[in-house]
Amino acid sequence: MRSINTEKSPQALGPYSQGVVTGNLIFVSGQIPLDADGKLVSEDIQEQTRQCLRNISHILEEAGSSLDKVIKTTIYLADMDDFPRVNEAYAGFFTDPYPARSCVEVSRLPRDGKIEIEAIAELI
């Protein structure tokens, strides 16, 4: 097992890795909508979604993978009413066949973001 860390995505807010590679898989920790400097990007749910996915993309690239190799994502939303707008932004990052996905509403997310996304991908 090896840890993945990139300066292109925000640093972990606790004792965990941005991603971990084991075998032919990379597990990307939940990404909230922070830029590389650790600042919340926007209050807009679509921009927050895009930032989470950009962060995931940077971590995957550091590990030697890409969004094209994502098998599964999990989305955590502070408000399920944002679901349609999240889908619009999310669709710009993936193509058919789309990854498997779960989406759940939670009571609160770190830094009071509106969304958090985690991913599992194959290595290239």
C-alpha cells in the first residue's frame, strides 16, 4: 500500500491520505470544494462539484490514473435539493460507461461545504 499526495489538491484536514494505492486500485479520500490553498471556492453547488472533481482528478493523475478509470464514486450532499444541479456539473467529467455511484444527504460537511465526493479508480 502506498499513500498519494499532490500539491495540486488541498492537503488533508486530518490524519488521512489524499489517496491510497493498493494492488491495481486507488481509493481517493472524500474531497470537499477547497482549492489547493485550502480556500472554499464558491457558494455555488455546481462550482463546488467541479472543484471536488478537479481535486480528485489531480490525485488520480499523481497516482498514475485518471477520471476515465473511475469505477465508483460516493457523493455526500448537505441538501438533496441540489441533486439535479450536481448531476449537471458531474456529467461534464465522465463519459459512458459512467462509474457506479451513490449519493446521500448528510447533516453537515467539513468547512461547511455543500458537497463531498470520494472515488475508487483503477490504475492505468
